[in-house]
Amino acid sequence: MKDLVAVVMLAGIYSLLSASFFVVMDAADVAFTEASVGAGISTLLMLVAITMTGRSEHLVRHKPMLALVVVTIIGGLLIYGTLDMPHFGAVDSPIHGYVAPRYINDSMQEVGVINIVTSVLASYRAFDTFGEVVVIFTAGIGVLVLLSVERRPEDDAEIDSLNKAMHEQQLILRIATKMLIPFILLFALYVQFHGDFGPGGGFQAGVIFASAIILYAMLFGLSTARRVINQSFIQLVAAIGVLLFGSTGLVSLLNGGNFLDYNVLFVDPIAGQHLGIFLIEWGVGCTVASVIVLIFFNFAGRRENYKRKKHRETK
Amino acid sequence: MMFMGLYNYWIVVVLMMIGLYIVIAHGNLIKKIVGLTIFQTSVFIFYISIAKVDGGTAPILEDGVSQYSNPLPHVLILTAIVVGIATTALGLALAVRLKEAYGSIEEKHIQDLDNHTLENQSKDEQGC
């Protein structure tokens, strides 16, 4: 397929389908994340990138036959490898031994959170999650380094007039979205706080919160959105999220426990666990939301700059 | 009938190979990134499908339910999805910068331009 917009849209549909597949496989939390990230944000970012890189592909494949042969051989070997694997849905497969029974049987007494996924994510394997949050933070910094443009104040008027011409055409869309945004924000907060009892938590909430801000930026222009939320403020929040996560770990270390061992945070271990999970979910939510907003702002800022240059050339 | 219980792995392998083929055979960087996301999703499906237990439900504790699917792969994939979007964004940012530097995101054009500048450089050095 030559048209990259069609390719990106198909990738988005594929993501949504895989999200529904995850629901069928009993992985509600994962489906939630995939639906908001894969089908929403990633499609959007790819579309923004395409507006800058051009939407058609030069159909020059290098050695498609060779690639096909390589792919077939690897695929054949992998399928040969699966012949010894445990059957789909088998109760006695090795993955269900070891730590999983402990999570399922004891997490209520040890952590006191109904959603096992949250208790594993935020308590048993919190160290792992800390690593992931740092990776997200680093990726955000990487995008910032690669794409940030210095904006001179004298260009502002020109960009604003370009944006206005585009945005005035979409009055109905703007008003409808304006009413939607508070509900999206409220839903994000619900997902954030409800993560202990049902599917949800910092990762999903962060993405949903960010998508509300991105929606606003798309319809009212980047400069208006930047006036509402300052970019340096978002950068600060991204750093504070990671800091909150890390310092929760440090506090438990100073209280005589292991790093990120919440039992010592409070007199009652279960209350300590709840406090710890609450704090680190906030850290995760802050970092994820602000990194995604930051990524979008930088892509869109680059695009505005690009549009301005083109506009000047046509003049 | 012995192998029918393995069809989930085969779906994963097929998706993974589609992703790999796109990454190898297509020169367009955006398409390569799409290929990578397909590859990535196939790994997600692999993890989630081995976590599934027959007759189990979602791992949210409830009275009267004793069979849950395995929560550990869910946790790993949940975080991997969000990390995936962050790294994809980084890849897209690199593609945008390449477009600005070379005027193209086709692998072949970029290679040709690089070869051209290298040849010019070596010619200059010989001239000296």
C-alpha cells in the first residue's frame, strides 16, 4: 500500500482489534491500556509525523524474495519450537506455577488490594515498574532533544493567524469537544483512583488525561494550549512523578525496610501498602501524562514551524 | 488433533513474521516503525495468551471464584505497551529529523546521499 495514511489507520484498527482480543483473554487492564495507547495516541503521533515526512511511499523493495525466504525459515523454526510448548489454556503449564499462585492466593492478606494486577504492578514488582517509568521519562527527554524548536516571539503572530484560519472552520467540533474535555479529565481521575478495585491505574489514567489535553491542543491550536499549560510546567511534572516514585522507595528504605517495601510506611502494614500504592500510582500517572503531552507538543511545535516555513516559501 | 492446542503460538509467529518482513523489505521508515509495532503486538499477544487459563476469569479477586488467569504477564505487558509508545515516539522523532536533514525518509535515498558525500570526501582527500 502506497498511501501511508491508510497504513497508519489500518495499524490503529489492528491495535483496537488486539485490545478486544486482550479482553477475551481476561486481561482487562492490558486491553484498557492498548485501546487508549495503541489505537489512540500512537495513531495520532504517526499521523502527525506523516504530515512532516510526506504521505506516500516510494515502492522500492530491496530483495523482497530474499526477505520472504528469511522470514519463512525463521517462522518455520519458531513453529517447530512451539511443538513442545504447553497447550493453550492449560492449567498445569509451567507459567502458572512458581510465583503466580502466591500472587493469587496471598495478595489479599499481604497487600489488601482486590485487583491482583495492581498489587503486582505497584507492590510486588514495584522496582520493575520504577524502571519502566524511568524509561518513559528518558524517551520523553529524547523526543524533547530531537524535536524542540526555539520559538521567537516575532513568529507568534504569523503562526496564530495561520492557525486561526484553520480553526475557525470547525466551530461545531470545537464546541462539542469543549464540553467533552472535563468529562475525559474526570474519567482519567476515576481510572487513577479506581485502579485498586478494577482495571485501571496510573498508566491508563496518565494516557487518558494526556489525550484530553492533546484534544484541546488539536482544536484550539498549540499556542492556546501552551498558554493554558506551560511546557516547562509539564517538564517539571514529568520529573516530579519519577521523583515521587523514587522517594517513596527511599522513605521505606529509611524506615528500616527494603527499597519500595511499603509495610514499614505506616503502623499497620496493610495501610502502609495502600499508602505506598497510592503514592507510586500518582507518580506513574504524572510522568506518563506529562511525557505524552510533552511528546505531542514537540511534534506539533515542529509541525507548526514546518508549516510557517512553507507558508513563507509560497509567499 | 494433538497440535490443535498450539494455534495461539502459530498466530503469534505469523504476526511476528509479517512484522519482520515489513521491517526488512520496506525502505520507508514510517512503514518500518509500523512493522515494528506489529512485531511488538505479536509479543504482547504471546504473553497474554500463555497467561490464559481455561475456565479462569480476569485477575480481580471476587468471592466464589477460584480460577484466575495469571496476573504476572498482564503486568509486564501493561507497562510494555506504555514504554512501547514512548519508544515509538522516539523513532518517529528520528524519522522527522532525518526527513529534515536528507529531504527523504526512504532508506535507499538516504544511503545514496551518504555514499555520494563519502565519494566526494575521498575525492577531495586524493586531490590534496
